[in-house]
Amino acid sequence: MLFFKGPEWATKRVEIAAILSLALISHICLDALSTYSVGVEFFAPFSQQRYRFRWTPLGDPARGVTGQLIQEAIFVFVPAVFLGWLGARRRQRSPKYDQ
């Protein structure tokens, strides 16, 4: 609301909020998939309990830097590119974006 005040943004505010919320949630989930930290406080500030998913494919220090980069490419980069491609296809097909 602070940065998108003008009337030209009125129809886009919900879409921008949804995209930013999805980015926040995906970042939290990726943190919970890693062994880099002691977990994520999903319910902060109401609880200080930290959680980590049972399956943590990111951050195996035994694999070295190259192994960690490969892991992140498989579990982060490839799905992100795929989702971006799906979004671009949807946007191309949608008559809402035609000008």
C-alpha cells in the first residue's frame, strides 16, 4: 500500500500482495528444508518453537560446495524456473493482459 498508492495500481494490489506472500512462504519453507540453521519459527511471535521438515535435502556439508550447489539447483532453481515458465505461459494466454 505504501509503494503502490496511485489509482493505476488499484487493480494490481491484490495480485502484488499474493505474489509477495507466496515469495515469503516459499522462503520460509526452503529454510525449513535446509540443515543450515536450527529451524524456523513458523508461529513467531506467538511461539519461539523452531521447526524443520523431516526431509531436509538442502545443506549436506559432507557433499562439499559443489554438491550443495547441485542440491540447490535441483531443489530450488529448477522448480523456480518451471514455475516462472508456467506463469509466463499463463500470462501469454490470458486476455486480461492483452493491450
